[in-house]
Amino acid sequence: MKNFEITSSPIDLDTFRNCLVDRSCGGYAQFEGWVRDHNEGQPVLRLEYEIYEPLALKEGERILAEARERFGVTRAAAVHRGGLMEITEAAVVVGVASPHRQEAFEACRYVIDQLKVRLPIWKKEHYADGRAEWVNCQRCAEHGHPPHPREAPL
Amino acid sequence: MQVTVRYFAAFREATGLETETVDSGAPSTGALFEECRQRHPGLVAWDASLVAINDEMVQWDSPVSDGDEVLFFPPVAGG
């Protein structure tokens, strides 16, 4: 079974968790990222994720392998949604099982933090006033430092 | 050399292109981005933009070779 998956349909959270049950593990930590109804003071109607799958799948597996190695956890897996999503849906789920709880918490935190900054995934928010913006790029614009004076992004 | 450039998300919208083939003498991915920005003024060098070559993440000073497929990623926002 693959540890990192991308899906365009709702994540089956029960199945996800049950696949990680392991007789040697006494602790299981799970993180779910949900679609919320606002961002930076603006009402959000829905989200759209664009994913470059070939690299996202590769990098996702790499992050999970790092988590197992660094924290010595027994199982680590994650699923990320793509496409259009409605408020309250789970956009991402991370699950980590280990003999004891501390490593499970730490590894789970590591995985979600790395997934957010390393995977080629982009989030477009659709607002109540009809506008739609790419998250992070819009933030750059609001804080007034585009276009960048520098020659190339670093 | 000839390379294929692919634009994603906000970069695709800024250039109006998913992909283009370019003749370039750019020594690095960063220099190639700058060349593309000259042709597509809407392309902005955001902080935290990422770059990959042939489906492997690389750096902005990584070399580019003939036949490479270079992927320009605007700041990511997964999760």
C-alpha cells in the first residue's frame, strides 16, 4: 500500500485510520486539515486545489519516510484532496502510529508542516463577492512586495 | 539549448501558458526564470517560489541542460 495518496473524492477517514492500526503500537495521532469558511477576514465559499501529482506523490512519500526515520514511528501515512472542495470537508489527513504517544505527536506535526511547504499544491479561494485568489500569492500582493525587484526568486 | 518550461497555478494565469519551448542560454534556473519574465511581464518572482527539473526539486542556482523540462512553481499552499 502507498503511504501518500492524492484523491479527488472525499477522504474516508475511518478506512484511513483502520489501515494504520498495528499490534505493536500504543499511540496514534491524527491531524485533519478542514476547509474553513473564512481567511484573513474574508468569507470563503469554497476552495480549489491544483496539484502537480508526479512530484507531489514522490515528495509526499519522501516526507513520510523522513518522519519514520527521524522519530522512529511504526506507521505514517497521509492523503491530500485535489479539485473543488466545500466548507468543512477534510482537505488533508495525516496519521501516525507508534509504540508510545510522544513520537506519534511529533511525527504527525512534522509531516503536516513539511507537506504544507514542500508539496507542489496550490489553493485557490473563492470568496462570497465572486473573486477568487491563489493563497500566498495574494498575500504577497497585499503586503506590497510584488513585483520583486530581485533578478530571480530565491 | 532548447528547454521546455511549464507554468503552474498563478504563474500559468500570469503567462496565459501551461507550457512553452524556449531557446535559452541561461546558466541556471533563476536566470531562465528572469528570461521568461522578460517575455511575460506578469510573471512575478515571489518569495518562496520553487523550481524543479524533470520532476525533481532543484535550487534557483541549479544548472539547466539542453532538453530539460523546467517547472516553475509559485508559492505552494497545501494542507
